[in-house]
Amino acid sequence: MSRTYSTGRRTVIASRSTTTPVETDEIRALTRAAGDEAVAELTQTGPEDAGTYFGRGKVDELAETVASHDAQRVVVDGELTPNQHHTLESLLPDGTAVRDRYRLVLELFEAQAGTRRAQLQVELAQLRYDLPRIIESADEGALNKRTEKGSPVYDVRDRIDRLEGKLEALPNPAEQFRERRREEGFDLVTITGYTNAGKSTLLHRLADDLSLEQSRTDDDSNPDGSSKNATAAIENRLFKTLETTTRRATIDGRPVLATDTVGFVDDLPHDLVESFSSTLSEAATADVVVLVADASDPPARFRRRLEVSHEVLAAQDVADERIVPALNKADRLPAGEQTRRLEMAADRLPASTAEPIPVSVLEGTNLETLLTAIRERLPTESATIRMPNCDEAMAIVSAAYDRTTVETVDYDGDEVRLECRGRPSVLERFRSRTEALEAARS
């Protein structure tokens, strides 16, 4: 089957599946995000060919399509072996570059890497991917000398060793940030899920200092979509940033740090995502993980993505009890279909996760229910703290308003009585300060 699109770099998309129809929405989105113009698309239903991925007949058709559309490269929606990659390039018109899904995502990461750590991680992943392909395409003489200094293979291996050493020596700012915020008493909430499910929009809804309307205005007023105030762009664009984005939010009076992470994509090794975005390490250390799913996805895709997302979280030892599933874009579905999606989610996720919640993050629908589910899973303890009425007591009360949900504060002559709910470690710190205050008086 062949389809042609209107008018970057001219690219033909090639996709194969054992089921019909062959889905191409995401690979088209990835290709578009890389700045390419998809001028044609070929799909094939059937098993993978070990030598060429598609089989010789489809490769001949692909070569004709590349030539007739004057395309510069082919994007394959799958992961090619080094031999398949080399064979495909040799059978296509001279100069045609071949990129599989894995290598295309690496290109997107390379374009967005803003920090030194991210840049080194991208380069390392690219070299690890390229090394077996360099070996596959090298001539016999080069293969015989690949361990000799100065050969391309030796140079790549040497660079990989040096990059691994640099990254190991580089401090992890995200980990340092989390530890510091933990010490200050902040709860940590991670927003995770597939890309374009609505994670960034949810962060804007939760953030104390940035409204959804403000971010829209900022994005509209800048040609490149950037904003000094924006925390995470609300765009239908994949991999807007590789760095996790964290903002302060307040849930039931408690200070929370909400982190938006780089989304998952289908059929991509998730250790790749972990390397660049700290997505999984953020989830592993969070008090609550909000798993955002696109409820408007076709049923099969919706079920598959829920299952994969949970598998990834479980692999990082994220307890099911900490997961709150948010089925976003529910407003796009009729009531009966909403119910069906809720049943699908309940069937695909363990019973110990929170009950799936249908929401529309963009419209703000049912967010209070989502916030309640998050709040119920935050580590919470209640405390009644009595202390002398003095300046230090006022400082403790002020900190309680900043770090906990304050129920009541009573001033009774020489005593201050504080009732609050919050993170156990924070309440313990208040008790220690009160004991020190009492000891100083006696």
C-alpha cells in the first residue's frame, strides 16, 4: 500500500506489521518532529525478513518510490539490525540515507540536548548504536585492523570509553535537587506516561506560579514557542526538552514539587529514555506517580500503552499503591466510550493502583478528583504541637503554613497549640524544635 503527502528533507516512511491496519501516526509525528517532510508512505503486512526487514519485493517498491519522489532518506518504523540497515542502503538509490525508529529518536534528542550531561548522553547512545553498523559496512581490510589505533572502529570504541568515564564523574543535578527538596520537606509528584498524552499541560494546571492561560499567551507571542516563564511547552510536539521540568504546586495546603518528564514512545528501548530524561529515576523516588494516558487513543493502542507504562514503572520498583492513573482527553469521547475506557484501564492495571480517573486537563474537567487521589497517597501524619508563646514558636507556625496543612492555631496565654497534617519527617522536625525550645526554657 502506498500513500502520498503534500510538501525540510524529503523522506519516505516505511512501516511493517503483522496486523492490519499498519499504524503510522506516531512514526509520522516523529519524522515531522525531526524537521522532515514525509513525501510518501509504504506499509507492509507480514513477518519480518531477516535480510532486508521488508523482503526484496517491497524493497524494490521502496527504491522506486524514493526515486520517483526525489527523496533524500527513508525512515523505517522499527529497529533494524546492522545487516538489515547496510543491505537496505545498498539497495536504495545512491545517497539515500536510512534511519530506523531508534536512530530517528536519537536525532531528536541530539537537537534538544541543552545541558552538558544530556549532550554527552546523546553522543554516547549514538556511538553505541553506530558501532556495529560501522563494523557491518567496513571493508575486509578495515575489519582486520579494527582494533588498531587510528581505525574508525577503534576511534569509536575509544570515544565510548571516554564518554562513559566523563558521565560517571559528572554529578547528577537532578538527584542532588531531589535530596535537597526532601530535606526541606517537599512531597514529590512525578507526571509520567506516553508523549503527547497531556503531561505538560497537567504540570501547568498544577503549578502555583504559572497558569495555563499565561503559558498559552507566552507561547503565542514568541515565534519559536519559547517563554521565559513557561515551564513546559503545551505543544503537539515530541521531545520538546530532554530535561525534566519541576515546579512547585500546593495540594491541600501542602507544598509539592511536580515533575513533568519526557514521555515514552512505542517500540523504543526504555533504557534510552531513562538515559536522557531521568524519567524512571524521577518516578522511582516520587511519593506519587500520576500516569497520564490518552483516553482518545484507539482501544488497542490505549490498552497496550497502559500495559507498557505500568511495566516500565514496575521495573523501577514503583509500588502500585503510589500510581494514580489519569485518563486524559476523556471529553473527546461519548459517555458510553468513557465508561469502556475506564473498564479497560481497570482491567489492565493492578487493583492496588488508584481507581482510573477520567479528566480533561485542557478544559480542567475532574481535576479536583485527581488532586484528591494524589493527596490521599501522600505520606501523611497528624500532629498536635504545644509550645511556649515566643518568637521561635511563631517561626514554627510560619514553617507549618509553608510545609504542612494547618488545621488550627490557638494562642492561649503563654502557650501556642498547633494542629497540622503533613509529611512525617517534617512533623518530626517541628517536634524536635519544640523540644529544644522547651529545654531552653527549663
